[in-house]
Amino acid sequence: MSTVNQFEKIPNNVNLSEDRRLQRALETWQPDYLQWWLEMGPTDFQKDSIYLRTAISVEPSGWAHFDYVKMPDYRWGIFLAPPAQDSHIRFGDFEGQPVWNEIPGEFRNWLRRIVVTQGDTEPASVEQQRRLGHTAPSLYDLRNLFQVNVEEGRHLWAMVYLLHRFFGRDGREEAEELLSRRSGNPDKPRILGAFNQPVENWLDFFMFTMFTDRDGKYQLLALSESGFDPLARTTKFMLTEEAHHMFVGESGVMRIVQRTAELMKQDPNEDVRKMGGIDLLTIQKYINLWYSLSADLFGGEISSNAANYFGASLKGRHKEDSYEDHQVKSDSYKMAVPENGKLKDQEVPLRNAMNEVLRDSYIDDCQRGCDRWNKVLEQAGFPFRLRIPNRRFNRHIGIYADMHFTPEGDPISAEQWERYKQDWLPDDQDREYVQSLMKPVYEVGKIANWIAPPDKGVNAKPFAFEYVRFQ
């Protein structure tokens, strides 16, 4: 089951050829997917050869093959991680029972909602990033953008396989809807707010892959614990590809910070904008924006859906094995809950706080990335430190959505928010300035002035490598 058949029309390791009905259904969906890719994938560049990795195995070693590929020819397919040796459910009310290989009827609607919501994020991000290729700061970055794009496309395939295989006609209709919604379209928007936000420049892109894709990591980690084994195994393999996306974001921001520090040293007033770089305050504003948008993706702090999913053994916690109690019927979670315009600590049933438990792990992970950025500033001798804002800042989902908070998490009035928000979030001038820097650099070994080159290239290749061969 773990061997990937690369020679079928749809590469897979699920023995697709043995299920002719499913195979025909997916082969019918495939041309629609390719049409969507051509309409909503990266603008232009479809005839160019990109140095991409393609999954050829689901084993930890050797699952990626590097070669020049034209994006429409990429081998999108269906890959599930090998079955776990311990095939028992590890949390929730069904802890200890054998994992499910078919959907329990009573959880069909919940699982469909989970799969559709996850699936909707994958094409959405491709749509958000479709114009960035025209302003890439280097061939290395252009190649990384396209790698992220094709893998998000494959993650869509992963969710569509589940919909077709396990949800019958409803699943087929949902799969079609995944290709009909559009990021930012007022009539048919994507399901989650962050995936309707414009990604207009490469600072947006690096923040998106740092923070929004990191939310994706924790959602996939929670789903990889699922008692529904096909979902667990699908998301486990997706995690191997998601790691690269977060690397692109975290290292991209770090390279901007490094270049900013270099430019600060070159000007007696540390006027980075004068030198054509991105100043630290602007970087901080973009952190505030994309971190807060991404924090919303975890959902409400107190959630009956989260409690239901955990109780039904459908969606667990990050590293479920690290907890002693896997049912948590009586434990509670302490959180600051708004009450009459103030915050009051309350004990919430832990199952209802599962979104917050997952968000805690996410915040710790974001902070580790931010600490690495600050090491660059520390080594350069500058006292300024970038910060991850408080979880309550700029929220539009959950118990904090109806109030306003400073980046430190202190409640403020609506008037104060209006007065200071331009100090905390990118305004039109910031966006216009960042956009003014977005000029493509397509020469081998060259890079834009506002970002430093990476320490090393892709797959042991140098930075000065022809990562994209233009037609």
C-alpha cells in the first residue's frame, strides 16, 4: 500500500485501479482541476521548466524527486502514509477501540465539514499567490513559490480523494464546489477569512507561509490523530510537504531582517527606506496582521464543535501521546473571558477549549521563529526586537472579536483603536512602499536589494542555480 504508482493517470498508493468506479470519478474531476489550475494557478510561467520536487514515495527517506517540470505536467496524486502499527484510537470517547476505515454514520456530517474546510484552504492559497511570480526577488524564491503552489494543489487532491471515496454523491458535489469558490470573491468566497485576504507582495507571502501555513501544520497534526484512519494517514503525509512551506516563510522573513540590519548599518540615521529596504516597524506591522489573521483560523476559544470533534475521536491534540488523560471529561482550562468590557479568568471545560489548547502550541511555535529572527538583530548589535502580539489582538473570531486590544493584550476603546491601529497594522502608505520594492529579479545568482540571499540553495544546489528555465 505504501508504494506509489507513478505511472497511472493519477499517481497513488491507494490501489486506485482496483476501484474502477472511484477511478472514473476522479479521472472525471481531473480535467476540471487542470482547468482551475490554468485559470487560478500562477499567472503565466506555465510553459517554463521549474526545478521542483515531486513525491515518489511515502517513506521518510526518498519521498521527493527533484527535476525540471512544467507546472501543468506536475504529477499530482493521492498518497497516504503507511498504516500505524498501533491501529487503535488514542483519544476521545472511543479511545482504545480499533481505528475506523469507513466513516461511522453518526459522524458523517462532522467529518465532511472537517474535510471540506481543510480542502478549501488548499486551492485558496494558490489563488492568493497567483500573481507573485511577476515580482519574485530571485529565481530561488520564484522556484520556492511554485513548489508551495503545486504542493497545495496536491493537498487539494488529498482531500478530494477522501470526499470521493467516502462521501458518495455529497462528496462529489463538495469536490466540485472546491473548484468553484474563489479567494476574495464576494459572491463565492473561500470558507475561512484569512484565505480571502489579498497576498499582494512577497512580505505578505513570507508572513502567510510563516503564520498561516503554520496554522495548517497544527490543524493537520490534530487531524493526524483522528480515529478515522484514512484521514489520519492522509494528513500525516501532507505534513511532510507542509514543513517546506513554513521554512519558506520563516527563512524568508529572516532574510529580510538580515538585509534590513545590513542597510541600517550603512546609513547613519538607520533610514532603511532611504536605502531601499523594509524597516523593522513595517515588518512588525505585517507580523501583527498575519499572526492575528492566522490565530483566527483555530476558531472560537470556547467551542462546542471542538468538544464534539474531540469526544467523537475525530480531531485530537498536537502530540496526543504526550498527554496522560486522553478523554478529559472532567478537566478544565483557565482563560481570560470578556465580561462587561473587562477580562475575567474563568475555568472552561477542557473539551470545549480544544481550539485554545491547539492555539497554545501554535503560539509557542511562532515565538520560536520570532526568537530566531531576533537573534539576527542581536548579532548585528541592534536593540530592537520583533514581537508576536498577544492572542487577543485584532481578532475577528471568538470571544475577543467584539472588543479591541493593544498588541500587548490590554483592552482599549473603539476610539483608541481607531486612533492607534495605523501604528500596529500596515496602512496604505506601508503597502504602497512595500509594493514599490517589488521588482522581479530573474538573473541567475542575483537578488533584490530588500532581501538577503539564503545560506544554501535547494537540494544541495547553490543559490546561483538556474531554478527556473524560461521558455
